[in-house]
Amino acid sequence: MHWLDVAEIAEALIDAHPDFDPAGVSFPKLKALVSALPGFAEKVGHPCNERILEAIQQAWIDERE
């Protein structure tokens, strides 16, 4: 799993943090939460940026609803 696996990351965040409100998480905190997920590894050529973090946050919000 790496930064472009947005849906998989959102599902893993729900499993790892079921009581966490994704709407209120800052991007630095979100980046740390994702980086700490089991099976997550950054891939060369796919760095994290604000756009990716926004997509992950929105997918996390959508999955919770």
C-alpha cells in the first residue's frame, strides 16, 4: 500500500481508528497516521502532497458515512 492507494488507505484508517473524526484531522497528522499503517510503504516516484492527503481524507469521510 502506498500514497496512491487512496481507497485502501481509507479503509485501513477506519479499521485502525474507528472513533477518529477524519474531518478534523490536520494534514501533518493524517500523513503520520497513514505512514504508521501496517503494510504502508512510500514508493519511489509517488511522494505525498496536499492533493493526495485531501483525497485520502475525503475517502475516509465517505467510507465512514
